[in-house]
Amino acid sequence: MFMQNDVKSQIWTRLEWVCRLALAGLFLYAAYPKIIDPAEFAKAITNYRVSFPVIGQNYVYAVAMFMPSLEVVVAIGLLIERYKRASSFVAMALMALFTVLILQAVLRGLNIDCGCFGSSPVAQAKAHMVGWRRIAEDVGWLAAAVFVYFRSQPRKPAYKM
């Protein structure tokens, strides 16, 4: 029985590492072209046509400058044991935000590139258009982030008082 629990624990730990590496790779891959060309990323954000009361779309350039840096920090944090819980929480928030933005674009009938991976020639060749498939992919990434987050909970002591 003890040996079975040890193997099970190793499998869960390896699965957690796979999720952490995959999420980190995703965020780094997504951040690089946005860092290189923030103006194009700002255009992709504008294509979603999301306005807020009072500020309208004045947030676009700030987000275009801030988001890629946040993605890099999250990716690095996912690879460092000490920061994996906080990084996975931010990754969950980002994936939830991206999913909602793509969902609203689909429901509004917008036929746009998601802007997920910038406007590099590689990204243009892949043409990541918004749609139900993109939503399903984001939900899968969200599930990976949730898994890492809950696996990262502080361990309870083995003893009871």
C-alpha cells in the first residue's frame, strides 16, 4: 500500500511539472513577439472593441506594454518552486481573461486574429482566429493552471494536535 501511494505521488508530481513547463513555454512563446512589436499587439487589442466607461479604449497602449512583461514574469515564476503558486494564480487569471475576451468576440461575431502570439510571420502563418476551438484551448490551459495552483497548496503537517 505504501509503495502504491509513493508511485501515485510521483505521477502527480511529474504531471504538475509537465503542466508548469507547458504553461511557461506558452507564456514565453506568446510574450516574445509582443515585446518585439507592441504597436501591433495594441492593434490586436483594439480589434476586440472593448471599451470601458470613462476611459474608453485609452487602456490599450498600457496593456500592450505591460502584458508581455507580465507573461514573462509568470513563465519564470512557474519554473521556480517558491513562486509557482502565485504564478499559477496569475496564469489562471490571465487564461480566464483571455477566454472571456475571445468568447465575447465570438458571440459578437467578430472575425479577428486573437492576438495571442503577436504579429510575427510565424503567428500570421498560423492565423489564430477567435472561435470555439480557441476557447477550448484556453479552457485547457486554464485547467492546467488550476491543477498547478491546487497542487501548490501548502502541505498540512502530518501530526495533529
